[in-house]
Amino acid sequence: MGDRASVIFAAPDEIAKPSKADVEMRKSRRSCPMELQSTITCPECGHLALEAMPTDACQFYYHCKGCGARLKPKTGDCCVFCSYGLVPCPPVQAGMAARAADALSSGKTTGSLVLVP
């Protein structure tokens, strides 16, 4: 098989609950930096622009530098970065990290993806 990996989906009851030490180690790895830039793609003209994201708020409006269109979030999204960016806004990134940490520490998962070499 060489260097290729196989993907195996496992049910929650087939996966051992992580040890306390493993959970603490994973929490310490969460210190990876938050993405503070995202590339926005205008849905009107397709123009791409790398933009800095605010760290303390969601940006509701964005003016396309290609065609001037005024973009606002899609229904259900908090900001233009979550709707049209490659990376979600920092508040959403923080929420995703917190939910992942909570799931790890509680042992509550809905399933896992396991890579087997």
C-alpha cells in the first residue's frame, strides 16, 4: 500500500475514551494561533481579496473592491467572512475551538474519523 492512508469511520462506542493526560495534552495544543485574515470571494463578480478580520466583532458589511457590491451575511451567518470568506471570523473560530475542547473533555462525541497508515 505504500504511503497511502486508509480512512476508517468508527462509531462512538468503538472508540476508547481518552485518558485525562491525553485530554490535557490536547488542550495544550489548542494554543495554535487564530487565523486573522481571510480571502473573501465576491458572489457578484468573483473578485478575490485578502482581508484582515476584526478579532472582537463580526463584520456585517463589506464593499467589493472589484465591482463595488455591498455584501452582507447570508441567512444564518454572523458576518461576511463566514458567508464569503475561506476562513470564518475569529469569534466563530473561538467558538469552534471551545466546542471541540468541551467534547474532548466530556468524552461526548458523535463519531470519529480515524486515519490508519
